[in-house]
Amino acid sequence: MRSVDLTVKYNELTADEFVTLWETVWDGAPSREQVRLALEHTLFRVSFYDDNNIVAMARVIGDMGLNYYIKDVVVRPEYQKKGIGRTLINEITRFVKENGVIGTEIFVELCAVPDKMPFYEKLGFKSNQAQRMFLYQRVE
């Protein structure tokens, strides 16, 4: 791949861009309405573009006091291993540091698939013994 200059944008990621990028990595993208609502209620989102094409994204949700949760860290496969993922996480941790309560510790969490855990560990994240539990609730 040629060397590229990427553009970073904050809080501008759209539902269409989210779904487009999601589909480069995973199957079964959420509906655009789900994504629109999720983005509307996201505390902070950061995205990278090559020209006008979305190539990476991450977002953080939380309560602005005790907990922040990093979600949907995605880098197009052909752009991986170029420092973009590290920059996404650095942008999110900068947001937490700038918006958290001064003099406190804040829990920043994410869920990683096993093959991505070494990447996050290099950035200072640690795993624990907690088991992630979930329920997919069908809405009719």
C-alpha cells in the first residue's frame, strides 16, 4: 500500500460510514437505525479517512464519572499495523484524561478478541478473571 496522509475527524462519524467500515472486518452489521442511536449517545468518537473514505474508527461510551467503555475499534485490514489503532486508543484516553474528574482514577474498559489482546496489553490494558456475559435481546 502506498504511504498515505490520513485525516482525523472527531464526533463526525456517520451511521453509513460505521456500517461500511464494520463490514470490512465483521459479518452481520447492525442496522443503520441502531448505529444512528448508538452514535447519538456516544461520548466521543474518532475516525480516520483516506481522502473521503473511512479507514478506521473507535468510540467511547460511559457515565463521565466512574466508567468509560471503548467500543467498535475498527481499522480496515489493509491499513492495520501502521499505528492507526494505537492512535485511536491514544485519542480516546486523551478524551478521558481531559474530561474525567481531576484527582480520581477512572475505569476504562474494552472487550478484545483473543488475537487482539497483545495489542491492547502493549497500550497498558490488563486482563482480569471476569467473564464477559451478554444477552441478545430481540426487540419486536
